[in-house]
Amino acid sequence: MKHQIRIGLLGVTLAAVSGALAQERFVTIGTGGQTGVYYTAGQSVCRFLNRAERTPPIKCNAPSTAGSVTNIVSMQNGEYDFGFIQSDHQHKALQGLAPFDKGGAVEELRAVFSLQSEILTVVVRNDSGISDLDGLKGKRVNVGVPGSGSRDTFEEVMRAKGWSNTDFALAAELKPAEMASALGDNNLDAITYVVGHPSGAIQEALTNVKASIIPVTGPEIDRLLAGADYYTAAEIPAGLYPGVASAVPSIGGKAVLATTSRTDPEVVYELVKAVFDNLDRFKRLHPAFADLNAEDMIRVGLTAPLHEGAERFYKEKGWL
């Protein structure tokens, strides 16, 4: 008799556990290379969401990815629930512009909040003879990983200059974690990276070899900025890296956490709440986050509509 009671209780317990597990929600955030700010941001968001006291819990993971373009496609396909993207790619995806023209406009794309500024950064070996963009022609240049926002942005610069990959002695497609060592080993003359600053990859590149950050300027860049309002003139601040004593002009945008209209509003609400309830702690997790403020994060760089779950939280806080 006692044996039967134990079996019955075990059955009830297993059923309860099974029910609880079934109610758990699992979300995935696409990030970027492991040396980049996207990866740190994704891990940080997941940490806060995983620790949030709610029933049933939401379990979050944030794998390393190729970056913006890959994240948007993965959200569109339902592989990821959220993704960090560049604000220019948010605009292009909504409008169905290249590199999203083949699949059509990603009309379901929604914004959650923005983070740090992201700036096109071009680092060159001092012995390469490169001092400006024109000097890249005929050199060994890392143009970026296919499917990354960095690659797409630099390709826009290339089109503005009338260049193709054949204008370089080498058009490498190295990941951010591989760039600095390739530059230091003299396998490259220049690397390109759209990233928030300070960046570990840029720090490594400027520490491993005598190198400089060159300006991304000129009449072609001026015309690009005039015709593409998703880019803005930007500066890499002075004093962040060895040898960078003055600000370096370039172009950039904002990093945006995005999702789609299909994502459960309650999940988006809880994620946003987990971040903004811990914003002061979040800002200490990477130097690029130090100057974030809620007012800018819910407005600046958001060319896509806010997701209804995020909008609900912001209205409750009186921010909208």
C-alpha cells in the first residue's frame, strides 16, 4: 500500500515538474563577434532576464553570430527572437533595400531600444603608407565577414568610392577576433570594423603593432551622408587607444536591440523591464555603455516601430 502511495505521489510530482517546464519560455538573442560590444550586450541582457523573479521564468541565451544582417535574417526566419543590429540595417530591412532586397521588406521588424553609437573604424599599419581612404586601393584590406553589418557598411563606402574587391591586393573576410593578429603578423595592411568604442579588437590591433586609425572623410563620404539619412557623421573619441590623441572623424549609427511583431508582448515587456530596472548596473558592464540614458535609448536610432511590449513598459514609466 505504501509502495502504491509513493508511486502515485511520484506521478503527481513528475506531472507538476513537466507542467512547469512546459510553461518556461526560452528566448535567443543574436549578438556578434565575441570581441565586440554586441556580444557583451547580449550576455548582459540575458543575465538580467534570467535572474528576474517571475513565474513562469524566461530563459535567455545570446550566441555569437556574424552580426546585423545575419541577425535580421535569423529573426525573420524565426531562429532568433531578438537580435542586435545597426540602425542603418534596421532602416534597410524595413524598406527592402540591399542587402535585404531579394527577400523583400522585413515589415515585421520592431525596435526594442538602442544602445551605443557604432562607428566605421579603419585601422592601418603605419608602415603601409596609408593615411586616408584613397590609400586603401591596392592594399591588403579586411572587408569583413559576409552577413555582418560591418561588411555591408564598408561595401557602401566602397560603392561611394567606385571600388570593388578587385581594387585591393587582398579583400580578406576575417572575423573580428582574427583581425588584430593578421594585422600584427603583417598579413593585412588595414582592417575595417563598425563597432562601439572602446573595442577590444581595436585595442588589440593598436597594441600589437604600430598602427593608426584613419579618417573616413572626403567628398564621396559627404555625398553618401547626404543621400543616406540612416548614417550620421561621427567621431572616434580621443584618448581611448594608444596613439589616438585626437578625435578621428568617420560615419556611424546606433546599435539597436530589435525583434519582430511575432514576439510575445509579455516576453518583450519582461526583457525591457529587466534591463531598465538594472540600467545603472548594465552601464558598468562595458565602457561603451557608460553614457547611456533611458530617454535616448527609447528614441534615438529607432527607425522601426517600437514593439508593443516595449511601448507598454515605456508608457508605464511615463517616458512616452
